[in-house]
Amino acid sequence: MIARYAIPFFFLMGLVVVPLVVALICRWLLPRKYYLKVISVLTLLIWGLVGYGYFVGFEQLEIREIEYACSDLPEAFDGYRIVHFSDAHIGTYTGSRQWLLQRAVDTINALRPDIVLFTGDLQNIYPDELDVQVPILSQLKAHDGVMSVLGNHDYAVYQDCDESQKQRNNKHTIQSERKMGWTLLLNENRIIRRDSDSIVIAGMENWGKMKRMPRRGNVKKSLTGISDSAFVVMLQHDPTCWREKILPGCKAQLTLSGHTHGGQVSLLGLSPASLSYDEWGGVYEQDGRTLIVSTGLGALIPFRLGMPGEIVVITLRKK
């Protein structure tokens, strides 16, 4: 239901409702002789921004480079390159937009990552969206492979079907990621070794502060068998989990998240995501711990304005 009506609802809001609201505000604030000219200009501006974000802004892609330094990092991993991406929403990359997904995969491979980490929302709603994209996503390559976690859209919370079908759909999603050669971490971890040194990649299932979001993430289970002295990169789709569960529940030095899409809009440096999230895009630190939130690669609604899709390159450094 949500996928079927998301784009029509977006255009209804952008092309009709917002201009009407602006017209009412102008009518209240402006002298009558200026009203028609001002509202005409503002309506054309709004329509132009909607069209630009849909046809141009959504096709923009940005590479964000981050150097992360930590004294706990083993020497052998100084210079280790992580390519992080999130919120692919590949159901949007159909037909004439499929080249965008291929471009993203080619771009990631060209960055020559040591490891690729994906932090959830691979699909829009249903797992059959993944079937036609498996050949493209299987092309992702890195020395230590591709590891991922599930996002809220990768569960059955938005699916209009009975519980037994939802369970089958969840299994389909998991099987698809593994079919692509990705290591999907469901409250699990993997150890990456370089000579006698090692780091841990831990992956929590989704945990969202909002009650509507899936809450399957388990910090302790994700770090089973891992000592407190290990260097841990924690993958968690929803950044609200960082303060709620990860900071008080473990010693993971670096957490990677997505989910917010950066609000998909940034005007004059302001994003609507900042109204809902304390950490919504970029690098955040507290008590020697770090959270990096990707503003995402794609979106359910193909619209981005001043907030292009992004791929994040994180270079680990020994402090």
C-alpha cells in the first residue's frame, strides 16, 4: 500500500497542497495588489524544485571521504579502507533508473575497498524487488567481502499480507542477500584478520526508538565471544540505537548507520531530518566513541534536493 501510493502522494503534496498552503499564507500577509504576482512566482518556484529534485537531484551521487583515528585500532589496520553505503531502496531503480544502481556498484568497486559495509534498507517493500537486481549487486567486490544488516524496510512491517507470507518474505530477503555473496549479520559478528592483528565487524538487527520500527537488535548477542578490548565496527541501521542501546550496552568504538536519508532535502544547510533525529548525517562523537550516519544512496520516493545520494569512504588510522 505504502509503495503504491508514495509517489502519487508526493506529487499531490508538492504540486497542489504546498502551493495552496503558501497561497493562503500570502493572502493573509500580503496586500491584495501584490498577491497574485507573488503567489504565481512562488508556485512556479515550488514546481521547479519538485521537478528538479525528482528528475535531476535523485541522479546525483557524492563520495564522502572520512578519516577515523582511534588508539584502539591495531597497527596492521592503519589505512584500512571501509566503503559504507546505506538505504539503497533498489525497488526504485527499475526501468530507466537501473543505470543508477549499476553506477553505484561500479563506483564502489573503483574505490578499491578493503571491505564494503551496507547498513540496511535494501528493498522498498517486498523482496521480489531484489530478484532482478541480484546480478548487479553480486558484482560488489572487496578484499574482505561485503557485510550487511537489515533495515526497517527489509522486514515485513509495511507488507500487506498475512503473517505466514510475511515470514516467507523475510526468508526470501535473507536468502537474496546471501545469494549475492554478502555476509548478512543477524545479531552476529565476524573477525577480520591481518597477520596477528584483528578487528571485529558486528551487525545488529534493526532497533528503532519509534515503536513502529522493528526492535530485533541485540547488542550482547551481536558481540558474542568478543572481548571488551577488541576494536569493533558496529553496524546498525537506525542511528537512534547508538544512544539508546550501543553506548550504554557495549564498548564498540565505531558505529555505522543510515535510515534518515538526511531528510532527502537540504536548503541553506537545513534539513527536516534534524527535527526528528539528534544524529541524522555525518560524524558524531561522545566519550571517545564515534557514530557515522550515511544520508543514503537511494529512497522509496525518487527525490533529493540539496541532499544527493552518497557513498562513504572511511579510512581507519591508528592514533
